[in-house]
Amino acid sequence: MAAVRSSDSAGPLRRTGRAIRHVLSLPFTGTAKGIRKATHAHGAGESGLGKLIELHAVNGAGDVMITVALASTVFFSVPTDEARGRVALYLAVTMAPFALLAPVIGPLLDRLPHGRRAAMAGAMLVRAVLAIAISGAVSTGGLELYPAALGVLVSSKAYGVVRSAVVPRLLPPRFSLVRANSRVTLAGLVATGVAAPIGAGLHQIGPQWPLYGACVIFLAGTFLAFTLPHTVDSAKGERKAHLVTHGEQRPGLRTVGPSVLHGLQANAAHRALSGFLTFFLAFLLREHPLAGQNAAVSLGIVAVAAGTGNALGTAVGAWLKARGPELIIVSVLAIALGTAIFAALFFGGVMMAALCAVAGLTQALSKLSLDAVIQRDVPEQVRSSAFARSETVLQMSWVVGGAIGIALPLNGVLGMSTAACLLALGGLLAGRGLLGAARRGTAHARVA
């Protein structure tokens, strides 16, 4: 009888314990289920795109953790003049070698058509190891920090190139590439926005703690990369794409239609503007903060403006569904150019924030439209390779823009005028060709 009473009393206790555990875990399990439902909607779960979306979110979170740690060491922890020297050194030791390495990233990855999951996992694992390596130098700012930062940059861009090549193989039925890229990009932006304040909070504990967080995140990404479908590693029917033609059997990006080349030129201008604004405004606002704000708050305002614009552009790109991509590219280039001209003529804090927001929005729309053009005009057999080539060109453009930003004197009007010149150059190279392609597309649509 005593055993029965003990069992009866234990039953309610166990049920109460399970109920308490359920209540405590509900916010976490509910959030996880909500994220999984969003990333796997509209067939993305069945095709494997949902897992790539989650992997890209992990990638964005890890990268921003390392960025927080490096920015605190290279930029915020020293006076402005010394910070400029450190950033110049950072550019020389990381960006300049990357400009030489970037052109070979795509061709090297083309040689791994059956190892794309391993390549993405490797890019994650390398950054996990380098995050720990950087944590030993982040407090002192020693020179060993810079080669490790170069390794992080190269690994990050290698992941980006492979990811661009993988997306076409994970499209759900009746799912456009521009829509898929919108989802992937938006996931990365959201993860970056969530992880950035967490990284800043970890930095308050110690300068190495954001790097510990990045290591954990990238280790998780290493395992997540291998959960992607086996179709990611399939290279059936693929060939390599080149910027120039090598015979009829190896078409180049120049030969698949003018829209691809001109769209790439326009996007290179946007990406150069992004790199320029990142470095130029970082120093300008540190020396001349926005009215009534300190340097950190001023940088936060323009960063939020740029991030909001980028997220809005990604959402609008998905809504437009890639209609008239050439017209979208030339239109957003004109909008960005007009905003930069106004920022130079009426220079001030509001116009700087407006330019950052417009630059984020137009860059996102232009990139999504370029993806749509490549999907439409590049043969399927070389489409994945074409994405790798175009992504490498855009990454190099960001490096060039960043170099200009660090070298330019800290004069606001001069900076905004330079931004306008970068966009005007893109318009001169690509505008006429894009307008012509848009008119031909309209004419074909009317005939059809």
C-alpha cells in the first residue's frame, strides 16, 4: 500500500515537472519552430533551400561577431590619427592581397564541383579556428592580427562564391532565382542585426569574447553545411563560364547578351560605393559626429540606415519578381546617383543617412536584378560558374571603393562628390546598354 501511495504521489510531481520544463522551454522551441516554418515555406524545405537560408543566417551572425571585435581593436580603441593608420595597415595587409586572391577564388572553386558542401563547411571551420587565433591578438592589436583577418576575409568570400553557385540547384518548383536570393539575403541581414548587439554586449565582458562567440557559431555552421542536399555537390551538365569567349563550347559572360555585362558593371559601381561609404564615413563621423551625438551613435545611425535600406530593397526585389530587370538596374542606379548629388550639394547629417539608406536599397535591388538577368540569359550548363565569376568581380569592386574611402581627405562635400562620381562612372559604362536591352525586351513582349 505504501508503494502504491508513493507511486500515486510521484505521478503528479512528474507531470508538474514536465509542465514547468515545457513552460520554460516554450520561448526557445516556439522561436525555433517559427524560424523553421519561415525558412522552409513554399517548398523551400523540400528542395533544401531552407537549410541554405539557415546556413547563410549562421554565416552572417559569425561574420558580424568578428567585425565587432576587429572594429573595436583597429578603430575605436585608439585616437583618430592612429586609427586611420591602423585601418590603412588593415587595408594593405588584408584588402590588397585579397584583391590579388579574389580572381582565383572562383576558378579554384570551379575545380571542386563535387565538394561544394565541404567547401562551405571548410570556410566555416577556417573562420572558427581564425577567430580563436585573433582572440589572442585582439587585446594588443599586434601585427599577427592582420594575416588572420585576411584569412577570415578570404574564407568569407569563398563561402559567398560557393553559396551563389549553389542557390540555382536548390530552387523549389515555380520559384524564381531572384526570390530565392531575396530570402537568403534577408536571412543574413536579420541574423546580422540580431548578432551585432549581442557581439557588442560580449565585448563589454572582454575584447576576445565576441571572437569566442564567432567560433561557436562557425562550428555550428560547419556541421550545418553537411546537412544540405547531395544535389549541391552534383555537377551534372555544368561547364565553366569565362569573362571572354574560348570557343563555341566555352561561352563567356560577354557573349550571352549585353545585359549580363552591363548589369555587372552597374552592380560594380554600387558595390564600390558601399566599400567607399563604409570606410569614408567611419572616419568622417568619428572626427565630425552628427549634431548632438557622439561618434559611436553617429556611426550606428548611418549603419542602421544602410541596413534598413538593404532589407527594404531585398523585400521589394522579391515583390517585383524580376520584371524588367534591366530597367530596374538602370533606374536604381539613377536614383542612387541623384541622391549622391543632392548629398554633395546639401551636405549634412540627414543627407548622409539618406544616401546610406538609398545606397543599401539600390544595391540590393540591383544585385537581385542582376541575378535575374544571369538566370535568364546564361545557359544552365554554365550558370553556376557565372555566379561565381560575377560575385568575385563585385567583391573586388568593394575593395577598390574601400581603398578610395581610406585615402580621401575627411571633407564631407568631397566625399559625397566622390560617391557621385563612382555611380556616374557606372552609369556611363552600363546605362546606355541597359536602356537598349530594356527597350528590346519591351518590344519582344509586345510582339509576344
